Amino acid sequence: MKIYMSRGSVAAGDDVTAPNCGSLSVAEGTDLREIVQVIAASGYLPRIAGNQATWSVTSNVLVAVVAQQWIEPRMLVLDPMNFDELDQSDAVLRLHFNYHAQIDPEAAYRVFWGFRLNAI
């Protein structure tokens, strides 16, 4: 499966390379948690002085919170094998990483956990 990723800028100097996009391929059957973990560990997300960067991952829906100080992402989707709601077409999954500066990732996770884009 091919993954197309994009991310927000972390500083004005980072805008030189905007729109900060990339891609990678993963084996079919790789779950969403592992995909986000691979991207977070790959160096694609800039390291921030102080080790306190917080990111949210989206793909039509909120997917996860990633924090520079965490070992692994905290998922917001309940089924990491279900890609039905995600932004994908032609065997390409699109993930966007929103930069939330150095806010507390636990607080971000709690807020996003209760956030819904659509009424049930």
C-alpha cells in the first residue's frame, strides 16, 4: 500500500520546503497504528528543541496524536484495520500531520478523543 503524507510547518524556515509532503510504501495488511508509528519514527516529522512537539494525524477523520516525547502514537480510531472512513483512492492512503507546537499531548488527546466531525 502506498502512503502519501503531508504535514504542517513548524517554523518560518520550514516553509522553504512547503508543502512538506512525502510518500512511503508498506506491506498490504499493515494496520494504521503501525503506519503512523513508522512515519513518526522515520524522521519525517521535525525534531523540536526541548522534545515537546505534538501532532495530530488526520485522514478525513482524526486518526491519532503523536508526541515527540511518546514512544508510540495514541490512536483515535477504534479499529486500526478499518480504512473505510479514511482519505484513500487508487490504493493510496493520505495522512496529514497537524503541528500543535508544544502543547501538552495528553490534553490534546483528551480533547480529540471527544471530538466528532459528524453527528451520529
